[in-house]
Amino acid sequence: MQRFARDDLFDLAHSLLTGGGLDPEKARVVADLLIRTDELGVTTHGISMVSYYLPELASGRMTSDGRHEVVTDRGATQVWDGNYLPGHWVMTHALDAAMARARDTGIAAIAIRRSHHIGCLSTLTRIAALQGQICYIATSDPSGQWVAPYGGVEPLLTPNPWAIGYPGGDHPVLIDTCASITTVSKVREHINSGTQFAHPWMLDAEGNATTDPNVVNATPKGSILPVGGMDHGHKGFAMSLMVEMLTQGLSGHGRVEAPDRWGANVFLQVMDPAAFAGAGAFEAQVDHLNAACRDSTPVPGRGPVRIPGDRAASAMAAAETQGIALPDEVLTRIRNCAQTAGLGFPAALA
């Protein structure tokens, strides 16, 4: 790991994105949230994503300018069409709209179709949690086929991540997971670094569990196992169906239309604790449970029990004082992007 100044990484990401054709304001939003993701320690979804976004911009498969369309609006619920605009930008506007309505109605939800990739979900749910609200986000890509349904061998589904963030004392609780046992970004990371998974999280085309990430590039193609793996994968499969129902069923656009562009369908829900038993009652319950979990006697040799969000808070504190840590695999790809664009690469901090 090498560490870098936030401003240097932001300037590089912004320059790469604007140089790739994204308008400056959208590039600012995307770059800021990518670097914030690196600050949270999720380097698979931070500035590393620029290397995947630039070809999308060059081909026109990520829309570089314009706005989303509000398809339906019934007050507490909406449907948006993201027009394949940068997902970070679409989600920033969706969060603003949902949070404002949740303050009035207690709860608000937006189903979004045809956005581009929206990045790390915890980076987004954290925005609402810092404002005292509960935020749930689920996303799927109806063009993607990476995960086989439990009991099958043909990849059909995407990892279908979902996350919830809410106020939790010193920092938000950030639960961020997916219906597959690992993510596409992690698969790419292992392929790029030439490493195997530590556990058999992949499935080859013959139905054998394997540690080899390269099965996704084989013919016939292998897949990522659902949460629960070969033993209890029915649980991840069920979770995946739930996410696709919320993101594609409610948005009215998905696998039926068979899109061929990398995109994101999203279900966003924001709840205001003040509209239920009250913010104070909510905070008391959350703080009590967090404390009880942290005080639980740990498994020998495993260290203390953590609450989801503890590691992110620790990573942010380290990034603020020591700089943002990036692994070599990310640095190699982003250096190549900078070199291709004729841009200098920031110096690592001592």
C-alpha cells in the first residue's frame, strides 16, 4: 500500500473524467465520491473505477451530459430513468430528493432504471445517515450475467448488492453486502493480480466449486457463487431475487427488455426516525445494541466484536492523518490511465 493526498487523487480523477468527455460538474461529483470510497477503505470501488468508466465514456455507453427523467411521481414514491448517466451523479440527486421528502412524509422511495454504475453503496447510505436518516439501497444490472441461480451452472444474475446505513453514535452503522459470495470487482482484482481466491467462491461450467477467478473468462463461462456457497446458496439466491424484484420490477425495466449496456437499476428508500418513535428513541435502541455487541466476549484470538462501519470509520481517520492508501493493483491501472491521457501521477506521501 502507498498513501496519497486526497486533493491529489481528486484532481487526477477529475482530470481523467473530464478528459474522457464527462462534463466538469458531473466529473466533480463522481471524483469526490470515488475518493471518499477510497477513504472508507473500499479500494475496489474508488478511483480504480475510473479505468472502467473511461472506455464507457469513449464509446458513449456512459452518457456524458444531460439529466435524468422523472417517469412517475406519487409523492412518497417515484420512478426515474437515469439515461445511463454516471451513477454517482444520479444517486446524489436521488438522495437529495428522497431525504427531503422523507423529512415531510417519514418515508420516501425511488426506483431508478437505466443509471450507469453507482459505485460503493456505503458511500451513498452514509450521506443520509450523517443527516440522521435511515437509508436502504439495492442495485442490479439487468445486462449482467455473473451469478448462476442456486442449483444451476449458467450465469444469469448479477451480485445484486444491497446496503443500509443509519445513525449509530460516533459514526453511522454501514451494512453493505451482496447476494453473491464475492463481487465482480473482487473477481477482476484477482484476475488482474494473478491470484486465486482463498476459498472456493467461484463455480466452473461443470458445476465444480473453485478458487480460480478466471472461470468467468472461460468457454463455457463459469460464475460467482451466491452467498452460502455450495452448501447454503439458496439463501443468497433468494436475496438476489429480492434485489432484482425491487430494482427491476418496481422500475418497470429490466431483463425483459434485455439491455446490452453496463448499467444499474436501483431501489432507494429513506426513512426519518423522527416520523416513527422519534429520533431519540431510535438512537437509544441503536446505541444500546451496538454497545452490547461490542462488549460481547470475542472468539479467542479474533479480537473485539466490530459493528459494521467501525472499520470504515477507522480507515477514514487514518486517511485524514496519513493519506489515502491504495494497493499496487489499483495504482498500476490508474497510472496507465494517466499516462495515456498525458497526465502526471501524484507523488506518494512519505
